[in-house]
Amino acid sequence: MKLERIRDGLKTDFMGREIHYFKRVTSTNDLAKELASKGVGEGAMVIAEEQTSGRGRQGRRWISSKGGIWFSVVLRPKISPREAYKLTFLTAVSVVKTIREMFRLDARIKWPNDILINYKKVCGILTEMNTSNNLIDFVVVGVGINANIDLTSFPEQLRGTVTSLREEVKREVICEEFLQFLLGLLEQYYNMFVMEGFCVILEEWKTLNCVLGGDIEVISLDETVQGRAVDIDRDGALIVRLGNGTIRRFVVGDVSLRKFEPFFDLDTSAR
Ligand code: BTN
């Protein structure tokens, strides 16, 4: 990726206007947090060609070899820490819309913040924050997009569940263009959030997700449950109705979609 090429066509006012570009870092989130503590302004971005200790949710490793888009932006919204998930949601909407508009692909959001194409993960978002006196000091939103990544570079056990933009569009994607488009939408949705609140964004998130209304399995802290995803509440939690009618609420967890289950056995019903 070329720094000048990112800057050249960038049309934002503040998002990505201050760019800290590196060939290789531990994690762009770490550097962005460091810069944020030193006072960088809203929209400052750290981007790297490679991460040696890329992090995912729940302390997982995030494979970040050359060819991907690995970046973090610093935001300073005047909201309480319990609302920070809203930034993850608006980022997910921005990524999905970028993929849809640039490549006409049916990208979707899987709660809480995975972006899938054809049920395979193409992007993850990791939001981390610093607070003081129960107010957000800064939030770092880290976005990892498997852009021009060769699927054979993933460990074998992940291969059926991940994809890359190049794999889906069958050609090399221009990362600088993708980033410009995404930063534009990110700024637009962030401004919308600050000025109009979260409702419109949540409604849009709902139209772009692939979980609500479906039969799912949730693996949460110490349990696994199956049921129907019925809603997302005002705290971003997933509401699930279990088979016995009980309603459960999850704030963390991994969802798998039970898309391959037939509703009934056609052979027996025909007899
Ligand atoms: C997930 O799906 O678990 C979240 C993955 C987030 C990865 C991005 S890549 C840029 C930023 N730096 C990190 O170390 N993680 C995030």
C-alpha cells in the first residue's frame, strides 16, 4: 500500500487525515492506543502492512500477513463506556456497505461484529478503550480486512470459514481505494451517530445482518445454547429464544448459523 495513494483520493474531513503508516507493527491497536494517550486527534489512523501480534476478540490471535488491510482509528465520542459497542456497530455497517458498493457482493454482519461473504469471514473489528471517571477518554477501533490474502496462508482448520476479497471478486483489489471508500463511510456514519443518535444506525445494522430471525448456536463464556436470534437490545446484546421458550441475553459470544438444517425430512413426509 502506498501512503500517497491513500492520501491523494481521500475526501474525508478528519477520518484518516492523520496517518501513521508502518511496514510492520505488533498490533495497530497498540500503537493507536499509545498515540491516543499522547493526545492525537479524532480520526488519527495507524495502518500497517503486517502485524506480528494482531489481536482478535477474546484474546484470540489475528493472522495479519502482507496483502491485508490492518488499521486502527482513534475516536473520542462523548458517550459512556457501556455505549462503546455502538462504534463497533457503525464500523461494521461501514465495512459491509463498502464491500457491497465497491464489489456488488452480498456481505453481511454476524453478531457481534464479524463481516461475512458467503458465510465466510472476511473482516473482524476489535474496539478497545480508555476511560476516566466513567467517561470515554478514547476509543480505538481496529479493523482487519482479508483483502489480497491467499487462503492457503490460513491454518487448515480455518480454511472453510474464512475468505478474502480477492478470493471473492477473483482479482486483486486496490487496497488504497477500498480504504478511502471505507474511511468516507466511517466518517459519515460517525457524524450521523454524533448528531442523530444510534437508532438509525441500529436499524441499518439490522438490515445488513445475517443472524436475526435465524436458528443459531451461541457459545458464550461457559455454556453453549441453541435457539432463535430474536433481537439486539439497546446495549448491543443478542436476545435468543431457546426451544423451551426461555429468553436469554448474551453480551459476549460466538454465533454459528444453523443454515444447513432441513426443516423436515421430505422422504418421510411424502409417504
Ligand atoms: C475479531 O474478529 O476477532 C477482531 C479482529 C480485529 C483485527 C484488527 S487488525 C487491525 C487491528 N489490530 C489488531 O491487533 N486487531 C485489529
